[in-house]
Amino acid sequence: MCIILKTPKLHIGTAGWSFKDWVPAFYPKNQSVNFDWLQFYAHYFNFVEVNSSYYTYLNPMIVESWLRKLEDVDDFSFTLKLHQDFTHKHNFTKAKVSAVLQNLNLLKDSERLSGLLIQFPYSFQFNDSNMNYMQKIIELFDGYNRFVEVRHKSWQTKKAKSITFCTVDQPNIGESIEFNPVVGNQAMYIRFHGRNEEAWINSLSNFGKKQTYEEQSSRYEYLYLPGELVSFNRQIKEVYDQVKDVYIVMNNHPKGNAVANAFELLHLLKNREKIILPETISNTFPRLKIISNNH
């Protein structure tokens, strides 16, 4: 008798979609007046993580514009990243909570919301005080999928039922949490930051200093090797039977690396099914041509 394992829903994409250095690696160099990056992105991926909401409280009109652009797209969702006031500065007000909720509800009401990413820094170690603070933040956004990222290994074995702790791949530096697929609330949320150890160490030493965009982004400049992606594919599938949803976020965005790796991992997770690729990406990353079904 053949046993068919139920496959969870795959939500695969990148952390952000608006990067100038994705031209021409992903977005074409020659763009018409009506060309829109989000619409182009949504033609190939069904999910994106919004990074800008970490730095600013988005005007709801911006979120509404996203929704209008995707009116003809059946399957697409956003994860909003919680503002740093909550996770890093520990300085928020009722007005700031309301600002976040307004955008969450706009997306939720349109059935475009995956959830809220709550990303704490490496310095946020496991202890009673931090656990209580985390619980406070989680309760503020009850009623939404909450994806909580912690980066210090003191959280390694912690689990929860009502939230999803993120699985993180990052350079193995100091007491960094290790890659180990974590299941919570019947979901798995995996964030890939790359393995550029040297640049990561430099960014830590320059923390707080004024840096250019290139300097800030350099620690994420990494293209995962095919063998590394095969290993991720195996580890992710080992817990398929425990989840309904798998969220994959490639955050190694410089030069379009995140896009290339997202396509490659999608191909593997779909049991090596060939996928539709834009010519831009296969021209920039020739190794992707073998996974393309373009004719």
C-alpha cells in the first residue's frame, strides 16, 4: 500500500521586494511606464515579508495601494515586520499599537495577511524578564499569526503552541541559535540570512555607527550553495507531517541572491518540479536554467 503524506501549503518569498540592485538580476532593465515591481514579483512568488514596517509606521494608503495592485492575483500574502520600537527599543505607546493594528487589519480583511513577524535582537537572551516582555508583546497582537524570531541560543529548545518561533539560518557566531526546524501553531517559519561570517562580524563591530546602504546590507550578501539547499530541503520535509503551513523567507537580498535561492528551494520542496522563471534571473544565475520549464 502506498502512503501519501499530506503536503503543507508552501509560502515562499523574500524579505522585501524593492531593491535597486535586483535590476537587472530579477527586474528587467527596460521597464515601461506601467511596470510595477510588486506585480512582477507576485507573478513568481506567493508570499513576501515586509521589512519597511520595522523602520517606519506605514501609511495605510501604502498598504491599500498594494492590495489594489494585487486584485487579479489569487494567491498572495504579506507578513508585516513589527516596528523596532517594540522589539529593540522597548518604547511603544497605544498610538503605535493602533498604527500597527490598522495595517494588520487592512491585510487581514482582504485575506492577504500571513502574520506578524516579531524579531528580537541577538542581545535578547532567555530570562524571566525577557520572557515576560515577549509575552506582553505577543498578547498585544492576539488574533493574528505571530512569528517570533530570537537569535540567541539560550532560546534553542523553547517551544510554544499559540505562536510560531522562527527557524533561523545565520552565521554560526558566538552564541547564535542554530538551524533546527521549529514547529508551533501548526506552522513553520524559516528565515535565511546567509552565511557571510566575515561581513556579519564586521557589522556587529560597526553597530550604532552611521553606515551606507551597501555597508548595512553586506552581511546578507551570500548565495547559498546547491548542497546547502538540498540539506535544508531534507530537514524541512522531516517535519511536514506536523504543519499545515511552511513559510520560507530569503533575506540574503544583495544582488538578487535571495530571489535565486528562493526559486531553487521552491524547486526542491516541490520534489524537483520545474518552475517558471523570468529570463533575467536565469541569465544572471546560469545554474538556475536546469530548474526552469521555460521554453
